Amino acid sequence: MRSTRTSTRTTRLRRISFAGLATTGAAAAALTLVPTAAHAAEPAKAAAAAPQAQAGDKSYANNLDGWIRQSLDIMKSKGIPGSYEGLHRNIMRESAGNPNAQNGWDVNAQNGTPSKGLLQVIQPTFDAYHVAGTANSLTDPVANITAAANYAADKYGSIDNVDSAY
């Protein structure tokens, strides 16, 4: 009898937990800035025509692919976990690849600290997780990605473990 009661209780708690996660996820998604396709297309065109950016001996394209690859190289050198897929997935959800994206309406913005950049980072988080060797600018694409990945590694083990607003 006890195992049946425990099993029923566990099942009920799992349902409640799942419902809470689903509700939280939906609320978090509602708070995430998602630019329209028109907004996302403009930076992609500009970035494709932009010159190459360089870091050390390696050359990176000055576009989303190049920013992610440069960030991954910096992350690897600093021991910050993450993959191209994890970064790209989160960038597309948070900003649709627009390095100038800014959330002007969520709770952070209402408190005077809007989320900015490819991974929608707020200034205090950027300051705390900024990675040496990147620009000290929240909206610099490589600095934004690398700081966000550093934060995600600290809080979730890796940016690869992030599947919603974080």
C-alpha cells in the first residue's frame, strides 16, 4: 500500500512540477524579445557584406557565424563549455541574430536595465561575467556571446543546457 501511495504522490508531484515548468516557460517566452523577420534580415545582409574581423592569428567573418566561432575559440581557451549549436539556438531565440536587439519592455527594462545584444544580456550580468580578451561592451557580438556563455556555464553547466529565457 505504501509504495502505491508514494508512487501516486510522486506522479502527482511530477505533473505539478511539469505544469509549473510549462507555465514558467510560457511566461519566460512571452518576456523574450523576438524581432520580426524584417528586422532579422537587415543585420544579416549588412553582416554578410561586412569585412573580416581578426583575433590573434585567426580570421573570423564579421557575421553571426564568425562571431560564434570566435566566441567558441575564446571559450575553449578559458575553459567555458558550449557548442556552436547551443549558442546558435539560443541566439536565434533571443535576438534572431540581431546584435543590436534590445528588449525595452520586460521587467529588466522597466527597472532601467534592458537586455541587449545577441543573447539579451543585462549590464550587471555582463559586468559580472565579462571574459578577458573580449571587448568591454555589452553590445559587442563576441563579448555578448562569450559573457552569456560564461554566465550560462556558471548557472546551468553550459549554454547547451539552456532552452528558454535564462
